[in-house]
Amino acid sequence: MSYEVLGVTVLWIFLFGYMIVASIDFGAGFFSYYSVVTGNRNVIHGIIARYLSPVWEVTNVFLIFFMVGIVGFFPDSAYYFGTSLLLPGSFAIVLLAIRGSYYAFSNYGNKENRFYMLLYGASGLLIPASLSTVLTISEGGFIDVSGGKVTLMYRELFTSPYSWAVVLLALVSVLYISATFLTYYAAKAKDVSALAIVRKYALFWSMPTIFASLLVFFAISKHNPEHFNRMLDLSWMFVLSFVCFIGAFYLFWRGYNYGWAFILVMLQFALAFFGYGASHLPDILYPYIHLYDNFTNRTMALSLIGAFIAGLLLLVPSIYLLMRLFLFNASYVEGVKPKKG
């Protein structure tokens, strides 16, 4: 495996980690606000709060690693992505700041404002929609480079069927991943009332997720036929992804083995995500950034790969420890308060 492929693989692993962890976070925020609107707050807010409380501070670690890595491995990306994504990127940062503020006030304050809850819930959908712009413009056709100036062509972006297909997939995937995890978490907490609600969410958002995935396939075949043909060469990965979806849907529908069901959901997205990433190569940002032509020098690459592997070796055990102490601790999951004295 070349340094280029190894470097981009490590980056993709961090991005996948962020996609899963952040999707659970964003979707939980939306469901939390939705429970207020529907009057189910007292039923499901408990399991959502118990999940978010220990996790929200580490969610963006994956994103930070990815952002540092993409600029380190591909220095030209700072010029092209940084300039073209100034507006959507700033929008996402503001929304992340709003979520962070809400977490701080809700965890350490005494009152919850309904308007802040609305911002919190809405940001759970708006952030993935804005971040999905990165994958959209990487397919080419949305950036104009003339006179040494990089410009994001908003008209082409907002009128492109592929762009809206990616946004739709980002939105429904967030809700589906989050609902499936919360279903498993509610079952772990033995919260029958919450389980009944979030299981319905998981089943409801499963079909839109598959529909949006097929829509993206169709849209990319029109927008970038070359990339679509490379995806066909890796069709086995997408077929296996669909098989995992069928398995997960069956388990959620029958109502048992929710842990295995969520593992199948993660495998479903891992196969599709890495299949998409592998078929995207050797283009990073078509046609401006190429895997082999715009990669950093060997010394820098070795340093970054070593640092990122070390980061993974530190981050994964830390998350595992967090899960053992909080998320999968029987007393904590079930909301049992420790006895005093």
C-alpha cells in the first residue's frame, strides 16, 4: 500500500467515525426537540440525555483530526476547499457553537428555553446538510477557478439534482443512524416506553434512507459518469451494504437483538462509505486535487500517518472506556442514581 493510499485511508476512517458518532448526536438532538412538540418528552428525553451527557464533548474530535489531516496530506485543499467553503463552513461552525452552548446550559444550568431547544433540534439537521457540501463539490462542476480566485458557483450548487440528493441522504441517514442506536440504547436501559417510540423512528426512517441512497446513485451517474463506473466496479460492497440493511431492518421489525441490529447498521454504512471513497480515488477534488499529484512530501506524510495512527490508538480505547463507564454501565443506562453514604 502506497503512502498516498494509506494516508487517505486513515483520513477516511476518522471521517467515518465522525459520521457515526455525530449522526447519533445530531439525530438525538432532533428527536429531543421533536419529543417536546409531540408531547413525548417525558418518555424519551431521559435516554437521550443519558447518552449525550458524557459524549457531546468528544464528538468533534474526529472532525478536527480529519480537517487537520486533509490539509496536512493535501496542502492544496486549504486553498480550494477553504476558499470555496467559506460560507457553508462558517455556517456549520456557528451551528456547532450553538449546539455547544446548548449542551453547556442544559447540563450546568437549571432552565431550558423552548427557542433554544428549537435551535438545538434544527442544527441537528442543518449541520449535516452544510457539511455534505464537501462531498458534493468534490465531484467537480461546482468550483470556478479564474484569475487566481476560487469561487463556489452557488447557482450550479443549488440547481443540481446531485447536490440535493446528497443533502437528502445526509438528513435521513442522520435520523436513521440515531434512531437505530437509541433503539438499542432504550432496550439496554430496559425502558419499554421509550423503546416503543424510538423503534418506530428506526423503522420509519429506514426506507427513506434506502430511497435517498438509490437517488444518489442515479444522480451521480448523470453528474459524474466516470465516478459512477468506478462504483460499479465495487458493486459488491454496495450489495453487501444492502444485505446488512435487510438484516438490520428484519431485527428491528421483529423486535429483538437490537445490539446486532445496530452493528449491521454500522456495517451497512461502512461498506457504502468506503465503497464510495475507494471509487472516488484517485480524485480528491475533481479536477484540481489528485491523490498522487497533490500529496504532501514523504517526510510529512510519514509524520502525519504516524501521528494519526497514534491518535486512533489513543482515541479508540478512550471511547471504549467512556462507553464502559457510562454508556454501557448498567446502573447509568437504567438511570439508577448511586446511593449516598
